[in-house]
Amino acid sequence: MEYCNDACSFISPKLLAILRYLFKMSLAVSLRRALLVLLSGAIFILTVLYWNQGGGKTQAYSEALERPHSHKDGTAFPIPVEKFWTYKCENDRCMRVSYHAGKSAKRVSFITCSMTCGYVNIWPAPTIKSLVSAQTTSFSVEIVQLEMDTPHREVRKQLQLAFDSFLKDLRQIQRLDYATSPAEMGESESSSWSSNNDMVGAATSGQRRSGGLESLLVKISVQKSGDVDFSLDNDESYQLSTITESHRLLVEIKANSFFGARHGLSTLQQLIWFDDEDHLLHTYVNSKVKDAPKFRYRGLMLDTSRHFFSVEAIKRTIMGMGLAKLNRFHWHLTDAQSFPYISRNYPELAEHGAYSESETYTEQDVREVVDFARIHGVQVIPEIDAPAHAGNGWDWGPKRGMGELAVCINQQPWSFYCGEPPCGQLNPKNNHTYLILQRLYEELLQATGPTDLFHLGGDEVNLDCWAQYFNDTDLRGLWCDFMLQAMARLKMANNGVSPKYLAVWSSALTNTKCLPNSQFTVQVWGGSTWQENYDLLDNGYNVIFSHVDAWYLDCGFGSWRSTGEAACSPYRTWQNVYKHRPWERMRLDKKRRKQVLGGEACLWTEQVDENQLDNRLWPRAGALGERLWSDPSDDHDLDIMAPEVFRRISLFRTRLVELGIKAEALFPKYCAQNPGECI
């Protein structure tokens, strides 16, 4: 401390000693800190070297926890890779076995085992014939091409659109729109994958192909019918065959109509699967399927009034319907809670009845849904419920000089005048009411196209509501007159032609025989044991079964209000849906069996919005698809399901998830990985 000689002369010796002591202590602390940092760094480096060089167990574990595929928007693919396990087929069951890379034979993924072990995995099960070879082959979607053989221009157009949708689904299944980390594949495989990912649409010559196939040609032949408009007389049968020669696979789909060909594409999609071991699509070298539905009407109803559902959510629902071969989307468009449809002629209905400006459907929205549904083989059947279930959307008549279009709107106590709040019922003695219905029918018919079936509603009319205004009238007769007037207005809206089938909900009115059975079809929503099931058939009506005790998918979630019943229970499981065969339980003779057009599952949405939509519908709606398409015989007890049905619906649920549909889980994943153990 020589530099301190002059300055320190002014400091007392005692103070100087203290300063020297503090300086030495600070040097010691700094030195200790530096040594501690160096020691920590050395320990970290040694730990990393140990785990990288000698930690074999940790390395194997980290390889198994590969980063999942992620979408361009950052979302992970919903089905993870399971590198821990390989599967082998024993007694038509896939057995899960631990897998150790490098020490075992080539890993077999669960889906590859499932598709090559035991029963043919098609849902719904084909009704006539289904055969597949034991040998499979692999390919990438870019080599798939279409050839059409049909003299009908409109059929050709719709087939091309359906095929484009089919290719889009295959890309989704193959994860081509998802980024893949280099850690999930070798360097050369990664390069091949990248080049494949750049190939959008049909492959061009000179590009590298992956898999065992050089080409996959889908040849679709529709010779007989040029009709692309829906009717209950559509021929939905098809035949599908695949044959492989010299690394070229030919798929032939033959049908009498576009609708049969579209179902053939849905079946073909289920004969293809993605193997996460080689990152390719796989299919059978040879296969044959011959198929046709047991019932003409295979429906699903969605209520978009109690909660609003976006067009994209509706389209996603229809996509699932196409895969399950359900063919009628019953769109319960309006109800007392809201009127979301913006009418071209009467926009006041939505202005007074919609939840908000954004929670509405335009005529163009309806057309978009209809066009999307057609290429998936699904007809859209819109319903404006009338005369009941009409709320605030109709509360503007006096302002326009049109009188009261509806009565009992928002009347209390509501339980006296309607089934659930808010109340409201159309005015059966106001001619403007019928004119508005006619214009609405015109708009919807123009948006959906020619049809032989139209739904008029007619649900839950409350006669006590009308009695306050028309107590000098036969109220049941008034109800009947209203429905006949609605039928007449529909005929006017449809250019003087009444659709062959006019659907109404079952009610006390349908038991009065005032509606002609030659024109009216009754959608039976009551219990499957109710006497009305027999009475309607005995009275000559065609019926569509939607029994509340089996096919109401909103049941089992408790009451949503403090008064009234407001709930149906218990929850309808997929087994309940699947095993419901009312035509068998009722022991119908041949004549009455012909009066059963089919069935429809219903989702009323008091307790459902877009966040729950997928898992409320799927895979239970798929169970209905097989019941109505295949109607397999069932010799098991009421609560027992065949193991192969569990296996097939589990795989069908996986296919829904692959396509972005958030289907409800059927059982613990352990049970899916170990078929048969949990049954």
C-alpha cells in the first residue's frame, strides 16, 4: 500500500489497521466466490459428459420421448408416437410387447397390427362382402391419382371435388401439413420427407417417391345415374376392389350413382393407414368390398338455436358423418331461444332474434354448408320450427303493420305456456305469418337444392298459449289447419311441387290422423316403448326413429334449471346407441318394416356449445352409422358387446381424431393398446 503513504498520514494508526483488515477480507471473499463458480462449472461439465457417454438408460428414454409432430401453427398432432411398444398378432388380437431399438426386430405400430390382425377394420361394417389380403404395401399421398369413367358432367364435377377432399384427408393422416423434427428420422429419410412435403397435388415425373408403390390410381365408374340431388331413392350401393401389379396399385370403385361412389371413397380411406415407423401410408395389396345400406335415412340433428355453432364446426361434423356413412344432416336452424338465420326477405327475424351480429348465418353460409355436405355424401335438411318454439325473432310485426306474428312471447310463468323458456308460438290466424314462412321456405329450398324431403317442425305446441287468444276455436283443429297451411305454402315455395316426404315431430297432433299419411312422415322422438310407435305405423305413416331413450345425445348431464324436469337421463353410451334396434324389438312385419325410413340421433344444445360439440357427438354418432347402414344382428345380452365391435369402433375413433375431430375417449388408453383385455 505504498500509494497510500501521503494520504494515510492523516489517518490514525488504529483506523488504518481496520482498513487493511477489511481489504484483506474482501480479497478472500472474492477469491472464494471465484473458486465456487469454477467448481460448479466443472461439476456441470462432468455431469453432461457422464450422461452423454455412459447414461444408456437415459439416452433410450430420451429417444422414446421424441418431440411430437407439430402443425405449421405450432399445434401438436393429436396422436403421439409410441416408440416404447411393438405389437404382434396372436389369435386375432394385437399383443403389446416392449420394444428396444437395435435389439429387436423391426417395430410394428399399433395401427398396422390392428389393420392386419383379425377382422377387417371398416366402420360401418360392409353388408355384403369384405376381403383383404394379408400382404400390405406403402406409399405417399403424392402418387395418388384419379381417373373417372362417367358420361355425366355434374357427376364428374362432384367426383373431382370429393376426390380432392379425399386427398386432403390423406395428407392430414400422413401428417404432411405437420413439421417433423430431424431427431424422429435418419438424415437421408429426413431429406426424402422434405422433398415429399414440397410435392403438392399429383406427383410429377422425376421426383423421388417413397414406399413400395410407384403409382396408385383410383378409377371411379358411374354409368347409370347422373343425379347429384338427394332423394330417398338414391342408389347408395358400391363395389370396391384393389389389385397390385409391378408396384402399381389400381383401385376400382363402381357405383350406380355419385352417392354410392362417394361411400366407396369413404371405405377406401379406411383401408389406408399411417405407419409412424416409416412415415408412410399403408394399404392392402388386394381387397374386395361389396356394400349397400340397410336404411335409406341415416340422420344426425344439430340444434343451432340454443347455442350458436360456427360454419367450420358444422362442416367438421359433416366430415365425420361422411366417414360414418350418415347421409342426412338435420339442421334445427331456429327455435325460441334465437333466430340466427338472416333472411333475405325478412332480416328483422335475425335482428330481433339472434344472440349477436356475429352469431348468425347468411344464405351464403347455408350454401357453403350444403356444397361441403354434398361432396361428403350428406344432404342438409334445414328446419324452421313452427308453430311452437318461436320467440323474440317474431316480435316485430306491429312495427311493420303486420300485426302480431306470434303470441305468448316471453310470457310468465313460462311453464304454463311452453316447454322451456322463453315462450312464443306463431299466430295461426295471421296471414302474414304464413307469407313469412313461405318466403323462408323459398330461400332455404334455393340454398339446399331440389329435395324429396322437407322438415316442417310441428314440435310441442302448447294449446294453453293459444287458448288465451282463440278460446272459441277447436284448438286441435287449429293446430291441424296450421300444419296444412304450412304444407300449402311449402308447395308454393317449391314451384307448385310438394316434396314427397314432409317430416314433422311426433306429438298429440300426429295421433289425430288429420295429417295425410301419404304425405307426412313422423319423426318419433318419444320413448321406444311408447304406444305411439305402434299407432303411427298402424295409421299408415312413414316414420324416422329418434327415440329419446337411445338416440338423444344430450341426455345425462343433469338439470340446467331449478324448476321443471329440464333433463333426460341417464347418459346414452355408444353401446346404448349401437344396440338400439326398435324394428326388431317391435317385431314389425314386412309391411310396417318398409314404413321405417331409418333413424336419426339428436343433439339439443341447452348444455352444449362449440367447446363440447365434438365429444358429445363422436364416436356415438358413428355407432348410429353402423346400426343404420349395416344393422348387424345382435345375439348378445342387452349390455354385452362383441369384442370385435369394441376394436373397430376404437380404431374408428382414432381416425376421427386424426382428422381433427375431438372425439370422446371410449376407455383408458391401456385398453386401446391391449385389445380385448378390458372387455
